[in-house]
Amino acid sequence: MVSKINLYEREMLFKLFTQKMPIAEIAKNLNRHRSAIYKEINRCPKDYSPSIANIDAILKCKNSKKKEILQNENLKKYITLKLNEFWSPQQISNRIKIDYPNNQNMRVSTETIYKFIYNNKDPYEKAQLIKCLRQRKKYRYSRKNKNEKRGKIPNMISIKERPQNVEKRIDIGHWEGDSVVGKNHKSAIGTIVERRTRLTIIVSLKNGKESADTVKAFSDKFNLLPKCLKQSLTFDRGKEMTCHEKFTEETGVSVYFADPHSPWQRGTNENTNGLIRTFFPKGTDFSTITDKALEDVQNRLNNRPRKILNYLTPIEFLQCHYMGNLI
């Protein structure tokens, strides 16, 4: 990076300029580009003065410095504290309004919290804050103007057309689905989670992860379920559900598709995929994982107490509340 012109150079420039030396020669003497010399001379409206030019440079440099994203020390302490308690930026942004209802200075957006983390000038502190996030990525990229690049899914039914009662989680039988990709994107498993009970089914995709193979594997699993547990499936826009009409034909289950780049619309499934990654971390080659191993993890998740279920397991919750419908 080229250093800025200093006071000594300004004095030399003034001396050579008053001697009517050509700008190109001055630039050569000072080892600067001609445009830098022209810019420097134009700092003074009339006659060039090294002292006036130096003051102008200092003031412009001072005013151009970006201010810290967060100036309020109490706000910074609150954010740092909650991040270290593994709260998400979204939780912090909304919870602070409850903790400080009448203090407008204690307000911060989710995006500002992310900027506070990723623009941190202290490398160690930045690394520690990133470790507090669910997705511990080293860099954060803008999600603006992201275009959908995957192939179009024919006759796709948007999540906006899904019945409202599905959103309220009143009835059982409404599922969220996805696939978890393995090493080098060469293998995968399917995951489906019931929205009300959090019942989880892990689907082996050893026969292939193309749409026809995925739909066949998902259909086989769904057709083992009682009728009351087969109402709808919400999927992301991955190619694996291109043959969704065949799935509906085989199972009688309607498929709805979430909006692009909107994982929160399938939050239960996304959270479950995170739990599954505990047992099968990124880089796992699923072609080497036996069906027995997949079933063992499935049973662990379905017999795991859940806070949302008042610490019943999904299996217990289903038995307690819906046993009559399952018979």
C-alpha cells in the first residue's frame, strides 16, 4: 500500500512548484504519480501552502474514518454476554426490547450484531464470538440479490398455499423434509421430521440421491405410517424433490416448497439436521453407513426428551396424545 504524502514531501513539492518545475518532473522527484501531485496542489483553493495542505489532509482523514458499529458500551456488553450464552443474534435483538423496554439506546438489529462480530478488529475476540454462533463460518457474505440457480421444479406448490393450521402445529401428520449431503456431495441421507411431535425418520439413499431414487425411498417410509400421520410434507427447493408429483401419487401426501433461501420456514427440520450432524459430521461418507446405524440414531432422537414437549420424548408425546388415532 502506498503511504500518504507527508509534511516533508509537501514542503519539497512547494519548493519545486514555486520554481515552476513541470508536474511530471515533480512527481518523478517525489516518486509519486502525477495524479497524486495534482490532487495535492488542489487542496489549496489559491496558492499552494504545505501547512494548509497538511491541515486539510488531517481533517479529511479524521472525518473519513468509519465510526465503530456499536458506540454504546452497555449495549456491547449485553450482546457479548448473550453471545457467550450461545444466544443467536436474532434472539438478542428481540430479547433486548423486553429487558430494556424504555431505553431506545439499547436497540440493535440482527444484522448489526453480525457486523459487530465479523468486523471486530481483534482477531482473537472475533474468533471467540464466531464460536458462539450456531453456524461458525469464518466469513459472512451478503444474501442480497441471491438468485435461484437450481433447476425449476415443475408444478411446484408454494408454502404460501399450505393450510394455515399447519403453521400452528395443532394437528399431527405434517412433516418437513430435506437431505443431508455426505463427503464430496457423492452420498446423502434423507431426513423427515413431524412438526407437532418432532418425530424423526432418517431415510437411507444408498440406491441413489437423484429425484426418482429419493422419492422412492421417501415414499416407502411414508407408506409404513398410519393414515393420521400422512397429511403434508414441506421441502426445500432442492432437485431431489423434482418428482414430487410421483411422491404424492404413491403416498397421498401433498408436497409444499419453502421459499428460496428461507431455512426458517423449515426450522424444525433444520434443527434436526444439526442434531444428526452430531452423529454424522460433515465429511461423512454415507455410503459406508449401515441402515442399522441410521436406525440407531433415529431411535436416539425419538427417545430424547424435548423442552418443547415438556421434556417428553417424541415417542412418549405421540403415545400420550394420539394413541387412539394410531390404532
